[in-house]
Amino acid sequence: MFEPLWASLLGYGAVGFWKSNKVQAVADWPREPPAWPKYPGRQVRVLNGTWDFAFFGDVALSAELLAEPAHVESVPVPDAFDMRPDKPRCNVCWPKFTEGAGMENGDEELCSYCCSRAYGWRGNQDCWRTLPEAEREGAFEKCCNQHPLRHRRGVARYQTEVQAAFNTSVILVFGACALRCLVAVDGVVLADHSGLSPFSVSVASAERELRSVTVLVDNRFDRVTHPVHQQKYDWYQGGGLLRAVQFHSLASPQPIYLAGVEVFPRSLEYVDVDVRLSSTRPTTESLEYRWQFDDPQEGCNWFGWSTISPGSEAHNVSVPNARRWSPENPELHRLKVALLSAGKMLDCVEVRFGLRQVATSGRDILLNGQAIKLFGFNRHDLVASPVLSHEELARDVQILRDVGANFVRGAHYAQDQRFLDLCDENGLLVWEEVLGWQNTAQDFADGIFMMQSMKLADEMAAASVNHPSVIFFGFFNEGRSDDPSPATEAAYRGMANRLRERSRGSRLISWGSYTTLGDRYLDFADVCSFHHYPAWYPTTAPGNLEEVKGIPLLWEAYARFVEEKFPAKPLLITEAGAGGLFGHHGPSEEKWTEEFQSLLMQMHYVSVFTNPKIAGLALWQFADIPIDRLVSDDEHRPRGLNNKGVLSLSRLPKLAVQALRLLRNSKPAYLGLILPPQDADRLTGLFKV
């Protein structure tokens, strides 16, 4: 059996690690699902806690690795094993290394650059070669304090054991596991999943109470086995069990359960209800469903509930005491559904939903029949790691509301269900999309890429169908939608049809297009969603105020194009923005300053909100995010970050936040630029919108 690579690299022997107590007491596993739905008919264990972990390194992903490794450590799950914290000791040792370079007080940016494992096991060797030879040995370890797995790619193993009811079947529910994951129970591989979306695995019953759960995770990129993940994507793609894992014990030895309860609003009072059953069915016994709206009782006391037989149509069902969901009044309803067989309850699920309708009319996006202008940000589910606490998610929602946003675009994958719950509760409108970034004609002609993409679309739609906040389903962000090949056309047509079918008119379908006027497939979209970064790209070009002045004219030209070519489709600006280094200040025409970023963000906002032909704006982006330094250099992504956030990585505000908040609160009679004092005299009145 393999010894974990990182143990041998650090010189640890068997005594350097310990066998953890793999069986976590039943009482220690949380029982409340971290997000909707709820499962009153099941025994739920949320496996957020201590798991055994081993890292094997650059080896083949295979079932052989399921066996007990020689060395393990205990880690908390959820976990991103290659994004463990780094804590460089810049303030201790770096001044010595930069003496005479004008950085006597140290330079954290340079320190972080030199310590980054993206450049190799001991960081960027170019940094250390500048040291005197006597100081070179051990310099990385002395200064950088990197976790040995930070930015390491390879195969890892997570394992735990759970006590379950004797001889009952089980469902494992994964919030997200990346990049590629083999799921095994009791040593048997049951699933091979790639991508970033919620998925579940059915587990047959066993005449035992102790069930072993093992997940092999491969965070390497492989265009053959999991092409939906590609290294070029413009964010750091962490590996591991990134979101919660749930263990559901069912009442029956057979995996007969409610695979989904989907509520589709047909009006502000009536809904269609689609109850999906698991693939396993009893052969002789008849099944029936019972349901109840807004049941005030705990549990699943189904006596007296309405009855419907499987296969019957449940169209135009009246919701008692119907309340409308809107950003101003995000009212939510609940529905419990019980699955019965011969008078015995097999399963019970409670979902939450909202009564709202979304549509388009000419230039407008309509919510509940009224035109709404969208303003918000693109947001990655990332801080320094993709593992976020509920408090961090709630903080992001609060910041979005404080800035005046009514819209957030989830980039570029299925969103955390906890975040969508918060958006439901706070009235934030959401765009959610299938994993992808700048995919090519080669991808669209790749059968495995398309198969995996369609599966991710199905999983995203199934997980998010009952979230009223999600009004858009998107896909193929910035893909080559100008490519004329039959495979590309089939990919756009097929994905649009798939998501439209899965959402049954409850979502608008689109994609972020950076081919804009050259996009060949806008007929398949409900909304034209354009990306453009005037006055920013090319990144290395100096700031140009003439380009900044042209921003209103640019968006007007796009609006006229859409109005002429697609008169029934609104135009939504789904990406526009600029980089700004947190804490870096200077003239408003100098790139990378917070002042320049704020100026461009304001220009986009003013241009869109004084133009009735444009339905809204999602600025790129909400907060800075980590990137893979092997993909983009520090000239384009300084500090190892995509710095286009209006907040820092740790959610500290840049100048753009205050300016946008003030603009959102401006009276309709005044909508002008808000500039820092040093630029006010020079730039006020320069831009006419």
C-alpha cells in the first residue's frame, strides 16, 4: 500500500502520525440538514466533523487506494486539502532578505509571491537564488511556513464510519466534491463524479450498523476523464469535500424514497408539483403520496393530508393562504410530502418555495408582472478557501444588501445551497450557472465534456428548483458562441433546451457572452447577456480617460443592436469592471488604484441606469479571489488574486463600495459620478452620460 507522499517528504515515520478514532459518536454528528430540504422521514446525520485523511500524491486514481493507508491524520470536513492556510513570517525574516531594496519594513506582497507553492515545492526559486548561498538553505521553510499540502495536486483519501439503523438503505448527499471523486461504502465503489454541483448516491442495505464511507479525491486536471474542470479557468479550483456530506438512513431495506419534490409556480396562487421517486420500486405493493402545505407540526403526521397517486398529474394546485415572494417581501411557503406503501410511511420530505413569476417583455425583465432593473455583482463562493462557514455566507448577503444590490450572479458553477437559502430569505435575485469558463469548439465536440456538463445541469436544476431567488439558469460562460461548427450549435441548443425543460418556465435561460455582436446562438437565449471590459483590457495598457468617456456610448451601441436584432429580448450586462489593488491609492486615471477601479465601476453603473434599453448590470466582481499562479502571471493577476473585487479577499471595502452605495441612494434627479477630492476638480463634468 502507498505511503502518503507528504509523510515521506517531511520525513515523518509511523510514529509521526496517529490513527484517529474513526467512529464518531452518533450524538456528535449534527442531525439538522445545513440547507433545505428537510427530511422528517429519515434519520439524518450531517457528517461535518472529523474524518481520516491521507494524501497519496501523483498516483493513479483507483479502487486500490480504498484500503487503509499506513499513515493518516484527522481533518475537519468540509475541507479543501490543497488550500490549507499559509502563514508566511514576512514581518520576521523578510526585511533581512530585502535589505537595500527600499523595503526595510518588509514587503508582504513580495513575500507571498516568493512563498507561493504554485511555482514549486519550495516556492519561487528565483527569489531564493538572490540570497547569499549561506542563507539559501532552509530559507523557504524559515520564512514561508507553508502547509505541506498547500497547492499540491494529486489523490487524497477521506474516510469515516457512521452508525446507522440495522439493515436499512442509505442515501449519501454531497454538497460538492472536486475535482473528481470516487465514492465507496463498505469498500464498494458506488459513484464516480466530476464537477462542482450537489449529487447523491444510493446505498443498499447491509446487515450491519457500522457503515464505512470513503471518498477518493483527485484534484488534478485531466481532459480525458473530467474535462469539465480545466486548469485555465480563472479561479483557483480547490480539491476535496468542499461542502457538507449528509448520511440519510431510510426506513426500508430497499432504497425506495422521494428523489425530489419540485414546486413550479404557475401563478401567484397556483403551482405544479412534481414528485420524483427513486428508481427502485416495490414490485407488488401500491404507492401513494400524501402532502400538506405549511404544516405547523414537527415530524410527518400524514393522517388527513391530501392524497395523490404516483403518475397522476398535480397541475394548478392551489396554495392555501398564498403569499407573493418578491425582493421587498420575500414570503416563503413549505410543502411536506409523505411516501406511503400499504399504509406504511417509507419517506417524508419537506421543501420550501416561493410564489413568484419571471418573464421578459421587450427591453424589460419582469418579476411578478412588473419591470425590475437588476443591479449587483458576480460572486465566487471563495474566500481564501472554497470552504465557507454559514456566518461568512450571511456576511456576504448582508454586504450585498448594504451596497444596494438586488441581484447576484453566481460564478461559475452551482452555488452553495446555504447561500441560496439566504438569498431566498433576503430577497436577492440570483443567476446560477453550470460549471465552465471560456469553453471551446474542442470542448463542445468532446462527448465526455458534454455528458458531464449535461449531468451538472441536471444536478444544479434539481438542487435549486425550489429557490425563488434563482431567476436565471446559465451555462458555457464566455464560451466560443461565435463558432459555426455543428457541435457548438448542438451544444448551445441542447443545453438551453435541457435547462428550459428542467425549469418549466420558472427561470430565464442565458449565458455570459463575450462574443456579443458575433454570437451565433442568441436565438436560444431568453436574455442577451453581454460581457465587455472597456478601458481595462488589455490589462497592461495604461489607463485611458478617453476610453472611460466612451463607456456610455458603448453600452448604448449594444442596446441598439439587441433592440434591432432581438426585439423580444432584454439586454443584461453580466460582466464589466476593473481591477483595483486593495490599499493602493493614486490618480483616478492610473490603473490598479482603488480610485481608477471606482471610476470605472461608477461609469458602468451610471451608463446602465440612465439607459432604459438595458435591463441591468452585474459588476465583476464582488470580492477578490485566489487564482492559480500557473495560469496567470503577476502582471495580470497581482498578489495571486483576481483583484477586480470591490472588496478585498477578507471582505474589506475598497473605494468603489462607498461610491456605489451613494449612487444607489441618489435621488432620481441626480445620478453623477462620485469622485475623491483630489480628482473632483479635474474630472467633474468631464463625463457626459
